[in-house]
Amino acid sequence: MADALPDRLSNNPDSPYYNEEILAKGVGIRFNGTEKTNVDEYCVSEGWIRVIAGNAKDRFGNPMTIKLKGKVEPYLQSSD
């Protein structure tokens, strides 16, 4: 299936799970039945997402993230 999303995907270009082609198509995330717009990374098989925690930064200037566990449902957003 051409529209199959990977098990794990990240928005961070330094991550080995970063895929610019898929992200350009527009990926949406439903987490425990709720739409999430601040997801930085997800893993379907392990059942977690990383969300950006406000304006906090780590010592390298990257946004701080929080790992949440639950049911992860990624999908391609329609371009209509």
C-alpha cells in the first residue's frame, strides 16, 4: 500500500526516524481518540508519542518533550 505510514516517525531532522517525504504529505495523529497537533515523534508498536512541553528548551536549545503512552493512530491528512 503506497499510503502506509511507518511504525515510527519523527519531526526532528537529526533523528534516524525522520522522513521528509512522508511529513510533506501531512501526517495527523490520533492519541487515545483525541487529535494531537503538537506531536514530535510517535511509535505505534510501542504505543507512545512525544509531545512538545511548552517553551522549555534542553541544554542544546531543542524543545523539551514528554513521552505519553496510549493508543496511537497515525493517518495522512487529506489535501482537499
